[in-house]
Amino acid sequence: MTAVRPGLVFLAAYHEKADVLVLLEQVPSLFRVSGAGDGSLMTAARCGQVAVIEALVRGGYDVNASSSFGRTPLHVAAGAGKLEAVRTLLDLGADPNIADDGGQTATSGENSRIHKFGTRA
């Protein structure tokens, strides 16, 4: 079986394409990646695509993977003000205490707006 190219997963993350979500649900091994992967989880977090976030994490994406600047999907969702994405990431095990390369957690600095949403930290 040939694995689907990461670009397809990125497309789903950005546009929440239903057909790709079905593939993610039915054959998660097609999308297994290590670490931060291809940026799809970060994109889904930034865009607030909750269904995609859930499917990617269930498919093997690391909910606490960090970018080259140490930012996690939780940092990204919080910074973008995506309340449901923040809640989903926390429910999926995202660690709100991970600091990025600048020493900021998802609940501090510019990301402190998630406290306004009433999410746990």
C-alpha cells in the first residue's frame, strides 16, 4: 500500500476536506509521521479545524510536537484565538506548560488570551 503524500493531509488540515478526513479515520496508518510531521497539525490548530486535529492525533501525530521555534499546536491555537481547538488539544493531552524557545507557554505572553476563554491551564 502506498502512503498518501503529506500535502494531502495538509490540504485537509487547511480546508477540512471531508474525504481526506474519512481516510484519516479509516486508515490512520497512511498518515503516521514522527515529531512535528508535515505541519498539518499546526495548520489545523491555527485554522481551528477541530475534526482534523482529532483525526491527526488519533492517526499518530504528536499533540505536543514543536516547531523549529519550540511552539506546539497548543501555542498556535491559543495565539490564533481558536477556543475549540485549544480545548480539543487540551482534551487530547496537550501540555500547556511546554515553553517555546522564547520561554513562553501556551498560557503566557501573547497566548494568555486562552485564560479569557475559561480553559484549564
